[in-house]
Amino acid sequence: MHSWQDGVGPRDQRPRRVNIHCGEVVESNQFGTQEFIRFCRMVGAEPYIVGNVGSGSVRELHEWVEYCNFPGASTLAQQRVADGSIDPLNVTYWGVGNENWGCGGSFSPEDYCTEFHRFATFVRGFGKQLYVIACGSPGNDLEWTTRFFRKLRKDYWDFKNLHGYAAHYYCGTAGTATEYTMDQWYELIARGLYMEDLVVQQRAAMDAYDPARKIGLIIDEWGTWHPVEPGTNPAFLFQQNSLRDALVTATSLDIFNRHADKVLMANIAQTIKTLCTHFNASSGNNLTRKSQSTTDWLFLCYAQGCGDLTDQSSIAMIARCPRHAARAVVQTRKLPHTKRDLRRTHCPYGRAGPTLRGHSLPH
């Protein structure tokens, strides 16, 4: 239900809306477009913004692109300047809808394909080459993918403003985040390894209609999904991370690396406090406390292991902002194809690889 116009302008004047997807809490819109772009620039990431197809309009998405990217003196560009960005924000990655098979509108693949075509027709670059991404399948739903591409091929194949197709896959849980048997430990690892089947089979389904691979496969939400921590709002999806989550992350990154010819981009969900997060944070006494998760530790270990290796088939690691369907794209080097032993991985904080106990790493 998010409208980007609610997240621009003076922060103390932004409207407060009911967020129907997060327990009907009141959303303050304090973290909007400018704040998200600023965050991306601070961490060296490329922003990836997703438009609202389910309850939004074609005009709304078109104007969001204009606000971000138009270099001239239109009313929307002048609003961007007034909000603090004299130069265009130059956002390259634009998604047309999110989870449109479910909470994003409950479309059939054919109906969503038609809506994608209508919305994407008005996603213009204003002199900049954009990368426009369609909503892909829920999990490894080959029927959804086949039906979307069959409709695309039949009615819209000459349409050129489609560059990526984004599936979601959460491997779920076995036990809870911090309580599980040995069998459940291995069960979750096995669930994570199913990502390889998804990558191979989804790309094969796409290849049947797009053998030249002009449309890239993206996994733009992935990770573990445990029951929420007791005592927290179930709609906020707050979960702890353990070494098991780091191992699922590691095997997923290895899969993306092995199939770098198929996977253009991969988005772990999410960045802060939610699902397979990088950081957990809590506020109290006007202070915000954060703790690094095992998932983030794993990312840092892998980033260190890249060395100076580069490759044209490098993939992108993504951290997603849960509130406004925006994602950050971090271009990374191609990972070396080696087996890793986390117990012997050098910790980015200068310590030997730790034995992980409890919920977060020491600082």
C-alpha cells in the first residue's frame, strides 16, 4: 500500500499511514526515498526501487522515476532539489511490482504480465539506461514462470523494456531460530540447498522462451524464515540468527557463484531486524542498540575471501529494505570456487573464526 509521495518532503510533515502488511501499525514514513538513497551511497550500494502495482498506478511509478532521475526543471525534479538532491539520483534498477502472485495483487501470471507491460511502458530512463525487473515466481513455481513467459511471448515479445525476472525463495525453518534438534539442523541446510534446483530449473524454463538470455534471472528475496521470537509482534517477523543461518547463507552464495552464468542478482532478506537480517536493533532510552548477526559475519568473511579476483560473470549481493519495497544492490567480485570451513575462516574483526554461541557476535 506504500505510496512513494508519502516518503518525501520535510520529515515532520509526512503523512502517517496504516501499514496493513505489518500488523496494521502506523507507518511514519520517516525513512523514504531520500533517506534510502543516502543509506545506499553511504554503504557503497546501488539502489533498487520497486513500484507498487497491486494498489498503485502507472502514473505513480512513472513520477517516482521522474523524481529520482529527471535532470531538468520539472515540478517533480524541483521537488527532489528542495528535498536536498540537486543532481539526479540516477537510480538504475526498477522493479515493477512485488509478490504480485500474493500480497501484491493476487494476479494470475497472465494478468500480471499484462499489468507489467502497461506499467513498464511508462518507466522511462530520461536519458539513462534503466534495468527494469518483472516480478517472478513464488519459490520454484515453474507453472507461474512458464505462463508468464508464454503470455509475454504471445502478446508482447517485441516489448524491450524488460531486463530481469525476479523469483523469491525462503527455505523456511526446522525447529525455531535457536532451538532445534540435530536432525532439524541438517534439515534446514538441505532446504537451503534446494536453491540450486530452483536456479537451474527456473533458468531452463526461461530459456525455453528466451534462449539468448536477454532477460536475467534474479533471486530478489531469499534466506531463512523462522517463527518470530516470543514476546515480539508477529507481524514484524523478528527472528534471531545462529550459525545455522550463516551456513544457509554460505551454501546459497556458493550456489549463486557456481551458477553465475544464470543468476544476475541475488537479494538476501532483510537488512535490519527482520528475517535473515544483517543486524538486530532495539531502541530504548533514546538510544538504538544493534548487534551484528551471524549472517552479516558470513558476508564479511566471504567478501574478504574474494581477494583481487574479478570476473565478467560477477553477481550482485542485495540487502533489502523491508518497509518500502526498496532494495540495495552491492556489486561484488566473483567468489573463488572453493570449499570453506567456517571454523577456520578469518574473522573480519581480526580474530580467529569464533565458535558461535548465543544470538550475536561479540564486538
